[in-house]
Amino acid sequence: MSEHLPAADARRLDDLFDRLRTGGERLLGYPADTAIDFSPLYSFLSLHLNNLGDPFRPRGTGHHTHELEREVVAQFADWAHAPAGESWGYVTSGSSEGNLHGLFLARELLPDGVVYHSADSHYSVTKAVRLLRVDSCVVRSRPDGSIDLDHFAEEVRRRPGRPAVVVANVGTTMKGAVDDLRGIAGVLDSCGLGRRYVHADAALSGLLLPFLDDAPPWDFAAGADSISVSGHKMLGCPFPCGVSLARAAHVGRIGREVAYTASLDTTISGSRNAFAPLFLWYAMRVLGEGGFRERARKCLELAEYACEKLTAAGASPWRHPHANTVVFDRPADAVVQKWHLATEGPLAHLVAMPHGTREQVDELARDVANQRPAG
């Protein structure tokens, strides 16, 4: 694989590549798409690039892809119905960073606020709460994974006068549930809470819902102040990345001039991956609006097909109408390992992605139907 490696090390890399490639052919449990061919960009990997600083602060020096990053952010902002001229964003290392960034903005706006999030929120939310050292409250989830608004109202009323920072899940990790953003706003209105901030964790569904005609409200138009979306899921970027979007007024509170970088420090990290905007921009240009809609349609059709096949296999599957996540009874460990299924207690799920096929679903359903009973 490399002229500069000892033969044994070269063989080791070849073996690793073969193993990872084979494993990727049965990747059904996690939302990582492999359908886009990024090989036309591989020559860029010979360059040393760094998207240091704020992408909207012009830099006359340095090797960066800020221009493409701004285009990526603008497109994501358009899909999320961000108010024209009043939004800002940057390409992150993934939605965990996006969640931290959104909650950082919220803390600077409402330092005495309480962070409310459901029991089904991604683990990065509780991590961000710990890092930021803010008060928080875990709200019960309904059986379908969405936030329990009645319990949310109870918890808000227990803290009269405290501002509310709410993390709304837009595609929960395990069940693909979308929290009711307008219902959340209704609870805060009924409690007389004007000081509020809503962050939408749209890691999974932020690149699915914009292309569905019957999508539930989830974005800036539904009341979000910031949004985090993944780029390595529905867009299939071959390394973790994402986009953090926010109302520009919130970002203005955290910006600090840094003479060394000749830029404004508005992001979580300093040096940032300059290849991520390049790969995201490429995928967006290759697919176009029609390509995204076709991928969304294919994902939901495959998810419904999986429900039919797993029902016949006796696995009791279900899914939200707008979700490409199919939840079903946890199968034997051998089946879990073969298909890289995500599990949680008695449940497992598959995520129907653009690279998925009916043949894969058929084989999975046969494995579930033919598995040996536990014990």
C-alpha cells in the first residue's frame, strides 16, 4: 500500500482495508451512508489545509476552504429556514460539537438558565452540560422517544423565574423521534417564560426532513435558536463532520478578536478540518435538490419495507412516519454483530440509508427468523 512502509506494515494496512470494506457492506444499524463517490477529491488530501477561525471573516493568507464553507452553511441555513441575513454557522467535527456550541451560546445569553432535555437526548448533551457547568433537568420521554410535554411543564413550574434552555431532539438516536417544538413553545408560554433558548439537535433528521412534504416542524421557523446537523450521516462524508447554525445575534456575544489568527474566535475549536467543507460542498453539488428528495424517498420506502419483512420475521418492528429508523425486538448477539445493529435494552434498530438495499433487509429478516432462541 505504501512504498515507504516495511512490508509487514503494508500488509497490515491492506488487511485492515479489506476488513473495514467488508464490514461496511452490512452496516445497517448506524446512519452512515456510503453511496457517494468522493474519489474526485482525493488529490486534495495531498495538501495541508486549515480552516482556522470564523469562516465569515475574510483572510488574505493561509490555505483554507472558507469560501466553500460559507456556501455549505448558506445551503444548510436555507434548508432550515433560517431568517435571511440573521443567521451564522460553521462546519464542525460533528453534531456533538454542534450541541456544545449551541448550549455555549445559550449559556452566554442566559447564564442563570436551566437546560431541559429528554431522557432520549444524545449523550453529548449531558456531556456539554457537564463541560459548561450549567443546571439541567432530564425530562421523561414517551414510549416513542419524544419528550413528555406534561412532565416538561411540571419541571418548568418547579423552577419559577428560571430561564429555560431546551434541547429539542430532531431524530432521537435510538427511535428517530422528533420533539414537538411548537408544543415546547406552548409550555413555555403557559408558564410565562419569555427568557428562553431552544437548541435543535438535528444530527440525524436535519438532512431528511427538509425534503419531506409532511415533515413535522423542526427548524428556525418552528422556534429554534440554534441547530446542529451531521454531515457524515445522510450526506455520507467519509469522516465525522457537521454544521452548527445559529441566530447571528447569539454568536455576537461569544466572538473574541485573536491577533495571532487575524480572525474572530466564534467556534469551539481553533484549527478546523478544511476538508469537511470541501467534501460536503461536493456532495451537495453532485446531488442537487432533486437528489436529496430522491434519497429521502428511497430511505423511507426502504424503512417501510424493513417493517414489513421484520413483521413477517416476528420482530415487532415500528417506525415514525417521517423517520428512516426502524425499531424492533433485539435479536441474538450473532445477528447484532453481523449487521452492526445498534441496541438499547430489549430493542434494536436499523437505519435505512441511501446505500441500503432490499436484499440486505431480506437477509437480515431471514437471520432474525432463523436465529437460535436465547439460552
